[in-house]
Amino acid sequence: MGVKGWLLLLCTAIYVAECDDTVGEPVLENKVHSHIDLPLPDDHDVGHRREGNVFPESTSVPPQGSAVFNGQTEGSGGGRKVSVTEISFDSAIDDLVWCGNDHSIVLLKTQNGRLYRSVDGGKQWTEITHLFQGSSRSESYRVDSIVLSEADKNVVVIIGEGKHHYVSGNAAKSFVPLGYDASINMYLFHPSRPSWALLSSWEGSCFTADNDEDCVHSIFVTRDMGRTFSRVSKYVAQFSWGDMKAKSEDRIYFSKYSLESGDQPKQDGWNNNINFLYTDDFGSNQNIIMEGGNKFLVSGNYVFVAKVSDSVKQTVNLYVSTDNAKTFRRAVLPVELEERSYTILDTSEGAVVIHVGHDYEGGEVEVGNVYISDASGLRYSLSLPNNIRSASGECEFDKVYSLEGVYIANFRDDSGGVLNPRNKFKTHIDGTKSQIDEKRHRHVAHNKVEPLIRSVVSFNKGAEWHYLQPPKVDSEGKPYDCEEGKCFLHLHGITQYKNFAPFYSVENATGLVLATGNVGDRLRFDASQVNTFLSRDGGLTWTEAHKGAFIYEFGDYGGLIVMAEDQRKTKEVVFSWNEGASWFDFNLSKHDLSVNNIVIEPKCSSLNFILYGNRNGVGVAFHLDFSALGQPVCKGMWNADSTSSDYETWRPTDPHGNKCLLGRKLVYKRRKQASECFNGKEFKAAVDREVCVCTPDDYECEIGFTRAVGSNICRIDGTWLMKEGCTSSSIFWTEAYRKIPGDVCTAGWYPPPVAVPCPPHSPLSKGSKMVITTILVLSFIMMAIVYISNNDKLKHVFHNYGFKQFSYVAYAPVNSKRQAQRGGSFGGRFEPELGFIDAEQEQDEPTLLNYLNGSRAAGASQSGTKPEPQQIELL
């Protein structure tokens, strides 16, 4: 699967956007070459361009019903070959889907709605559009989309642009008509039963004025592989199957309008009249779970629902269930900001990571806060503020899929440009209106100030973040020219995928990450400043793989990397079989093309790639077979690290040098970088696990506390939840740390409680109220006395009682210094010292106390005795 093929799977969003009658409404949803260090034996000019006019310059559309096969090229050099086969299609390539038990069958759809099939991984193609409605009508039939069952990769549904649709149970070898003869908006297979599916359709007068029926969005269910369908419900906004992990996969969740009459309203915002329901009997009984529940996501043991809070302000609250939607509780966030949208980023390893959009107004880029939950999925602490997002909910936040608990993200750094690890996170979000460039070759103007976007990495599931360390030198061996303290690596994320390939990893390529970006003080959007980078250790350290922005793909479980430029037309492919230690290149053909993507079968285990793009308006695909290089299969997995083995052991490490991640020490076996061999199809990555002793890295901040980038100390962010009975002159004891969900460490360091000053807006204590009342009364009495003593009619009263001199008394502020009896007498004017700053702390000033050194003394929790507190900084 290619980089851009993964992009639609990276972020699952609860989001509301406009949608027309034909499009489903959104659901809640997860060149200068570098040096060549290891030349190929015999010949490193791997791919010679073919001589003669083998690749015709003609841009004509291929004959109807068949692809154009222009032959096969083999660049030879002493027996070293990369086999290249070029195929042209009727129009640009729109989609590629791998199907079949071994992923050897590929389906390809073009923008003209033609469908092609390959049985050899994309080397040879046959158009199969004529299978639909018979060859006599193949010209008029257009394919809209290909839907594959995850439960059985042989079951495929072809959705047509009109009313005719087809299903296959043998990986598209043959088809039968689907038993539904109307336009299909969405087709959703059951997660474990390939013959079950849900489909949605806009019915009635949605597409024609001749129909008197109401225009409504309905869902239907089939349990016989599409032969028959029955209606589940009408006026539906969103629908989904349950989840296998929760053993509720046969349940149907959906949200629908409460008023079932007239045309269904177009959902262009959060709506109080939409409710969240479920059915366990395919619609016979529909049970309301939550009124006002507009959008939802079912993920593992969690059910998330966005419930309308204020339809006028367009705000919502997030509710979470962990018991199959029997009970829901509102998610607790540490900030009092309006919640407008959610993106569920991750629900693995026992915790929930969400992105919350708080506002939409102002700013240069769209941002939101990333929060991470405790084990219950209900209490969320701030992990990363100002995370970059797109207007449609995709977030520049991604897992390193081959490692546990490792994230890479981009955020708008509001520290003002100074990279100081003690800078605090700002929790207030200046809402934004995204102006993301949708043109592939458009560059940022040189006179435009680019937003301060920076990249960070976390090795403990978002509990702690670090700026990316840049390579020491670039791919040409030259040091980077950037200011010390502002020299970091910054990578492009998913919101810029039409311009630059985002950071990319796959589960089967251990520790490997590819990305495009730049070294400097911030992320740059000028293509001339963007290069391609590679990490072999999960994002800890990086090397510049190539100058320029490339599109890329992994093969052979990470043993092979294939790239091509995608910022300009090219005919060149570069590849590395030693994880970037050296790069080799060859030409695809004599003629340049615009490369759209490089893709591979879903497991990334093959040596066969498909590179596709456009040339003069015609879709072109190249099948690249690297098995022709003749490399042997790697040996010695059982005795890794020995000189006779092609494998080594590798231990992931965080920026502190800690080899324990999420409480476990992981030891992977992977191919040595210098080994000239391929892992092969049968390769299985081996990993050993060892439980570690707990350290502060195994803990994240509790609600109300945050860590600055580069720091592992949790400090108050000013938004903590006030304890009951807290008064402005007192403190309360609380936990600043909590164990990261999914962390398995034992014993070792345990976070002590911290003493926190009650917020200034807290109620006054009884003692404080008495003191203030006494001061006010005394002040009033003194003012009355002074007034009376200076009144000509009343001052004789004071004279009679010995208070004659009282009228000459002057008053100064408490703790102020007299200026050497300036004026010479009590009757002189008092002039306080201007600009006086006391270097000592006021005795009654709030002090934040914490215990950060050492572990809790034995028995402290039982006796209540607290060790000598140490002062820490209050942000």
C-alpha cells in the first residue's frame, strides 16, 4: 500500500461538513543524488534506458476494452537487472485495490470509470468493464468505486455511477448483479461476515422532480452477499457496524433525525434534532441511546458520541462508553474552551488520543489540542497544543506503526521562536480558518511570513515530546547553515499531502520512517527548501536521503526503499536495499511523466512495486520487479549479531537514552544495514520483551498539568480543577502524574503528591473573611476619626480627651520605607519610593510545592507524614 493509500486511514474524525445529495455526509471516524557508499558488484548502473522507440510518444487513448502493453525493459549490468514493464490506460489512474488471498490480484479504476484487472501483481492488465451489463453496453457503464471486504479479500463490490452494481466472490473473476437497483451512496461490509453488508442511498425526489416521495437518506442490510436487501431505517445521518473487539459486530449503530416527515434536511452543522440509536434486529426495534447525539465512532471497546451542547454556537461535548453503549459519561478536559469537533487519533494500548477543535476563527492554519486519556478513556490531560489539522479533520499526528507508543506530530509553536525546553504550552487556541494550498506546484511566496510550525516526536504515547534532531550533514556531506538553538528537523504532514509526501511508516518495516521536510527554525513550504529524510530508529535520529521532495514506498519488510520525484516531471527511479546507506538509480523510459504515487501490496513484503502517474493526459503505470536483481535470501536469524548472520538485534531508545519504552525493553531482530540480501516473503520479525522498573518516563501528566517540549516535569498549566473546599489562602494536595495506560513497568519510581496553591478566584476561608472584615471596620473607624478630628465643629471633642495631635497623623502603606523622615516632621507629605522591588518573596505569596526528588518514603501514604517539600516553578 502506498503513502497516499494510507492517508485516508490515518485520522478518524467526528466532523461536520457540507455534503450534497450525491455525496455521503462525513462520519465520525482512526535531483542531486546522495553518495553511493556500497556500489553494486559488476555494475551499479542498474537500469539502462532502452534504445530505440520502444516507448512510443503517442498520447492517444488506448483501444476500448484493453490496456496498451508497451513491453518489458531489463536494465542489465553484469547480471544485475530491474525488470520494468510500462502500461498505458485510457485516462488517469484513480484507484488501485489489492484483492485475493495472496494479494496477487490487483484492480485498477481510471478517471473515465474503466476497470482493469491484473493477476500477476500489476505486470499485465486486462480491461473487464465489459463484464458489466454485457459488452454491448460497456461503453456507457462507468465504475464509481471499488469496495473490498476485509473479512474475505475475494469478495468485491463494484459500485456504478448509475443504478447498476455488481458483486464478486472470486476476486473479480466473475460478477453477478447486486440486488439493489438505485444509486448507492455508501457500501459497508460487515467486519467478520463477508456476505453481510450495509448500504445507504438517497431516495425519493433527491435526483428527480418527477418523484413525489420525500428525499431521504436510508440504510439497507443484506445477509446473502447482496442478492436481497431490507430497509433498516430512514432519515439517517450516519451508520456503522459494531466492533469485533467488543463482540458487538452484529449490532448496527446509527444517528437519525427525530422528525421523520418531509425532505431530510441537509446536515450543515450540529443539530439538536439528530439522535444516536442502535438496533440488534436489523431495524425492527430501534433504541435511542442519546438524544442530540449527532456523530459517533465505534473503535475497539470504546463508543464515542458527539452530543450537541449549543446548536447556535455550534458546540458539542464528547461522551464515551466502554460497555457497548449501555452507559455514557462525558469526557473531562482540562480546559474550559468550546468544543466544536473531534478527531479520534488512536485507541490502541489502553488509552484514547483525541484532537479537539476548539475554535474556527482567525489564524493562518487550522489547529486544535491533542489530549490523552487515562485508562478509563474519560479523563483527558493536555498532550500537545496547537496540533495542525485540515478543515476536514485530518491531523498532522501519526503513529510510527512498527513501534509501540511512538508518535510524530506537527504543532504551531507559540513560544515566539525561542526553542527553550522550559517554554510552557499555551492552552488557549486561536481558532483558525485553513488556507491549505490545493495546487500541487504552488509555492509559498518569499515575502510571506510562514507560520511557526515545528515537528516533535514522542516515545511514550504522547506523555513527553521532543523536537526532531537534524542530521549533522546533508546528503552531500555539507553541514546545515542554521542558527544554534533553532536548528531542528521539521517534516510535512497529511494536510500537505497534495504538495509533499507526509511522514510515513509501515508495521512491517521495523524502525523505518520516511518523510519530506527541512532543517531550520520552522517548517518551510517552498519546494526548493524541501528534501527527503529517513530514520532507522523510529524518529530519534535522521539522515537526509535525497535533495528534493520524493514520493516513497517500502518493500521486502523495509529491506527495499523505492522513491521518485513528485514535484516535477521525471523518468528516474532511485532505490536503496541497505536502508539508505547507498542509493541507486535507473530510468523508467525515455519520456518524463508526472509521478502520482508508488504502491505495493498491503504487507509491504513483496519485491514488486507499481509506480503510476500521468503523461500528456494519459494514465501510465510501471511494474517494477526488483527480484530480477538476483540478491540471495538473508540467513542467520537465529544467531543475530554474529559475523555469519545477516541480522542484528536492535533496541529502540528515547531521547534520554532510555531503552525502556512503555515499561518494556524491546529487542528486535532485523537485517543488518550492510547485508546484501533480501528478507524474502517468509520473513517474520522477531521481538523479545522484558519488563522494566518504573521511571518518570512511565508517567504522564494528570489533568491540569503539562510538560513543555523537551521536559519530563509536569507543571501546572493554570487550568487545574479546583478541589472542593479550596480557599484562596490555602493549598491542596493532588497527584501531578499518572501512569501511562498500557505501560507495564513495575516497582521503581512512584510519583509523590504535590502541594498546589488554590486558584486566586477560589472562595475566601472563614479566617480570611474575618481578617478582611476587621480591617474594613477598623479602616472605616479610622477614617471617621480623622474626619471628625479635622472638622472645626467637632474637633474640640478630641481635644477634651487628649487627641489634639491626632489630626497631624499621616498614613503610609504597610511595609513601605520612610524616606529619611522626608519633610522633617509628622506634618510633612509622605512620598513613597517609586519603582520599589523587593527581592525577597512575600510571606503570604502562594507557593507551589512538589516532591520530585527520590521515591516516596516507606509508609508515607499510610501515616500521612509528608517529607520536606521542595518549591517548583508555577507557570
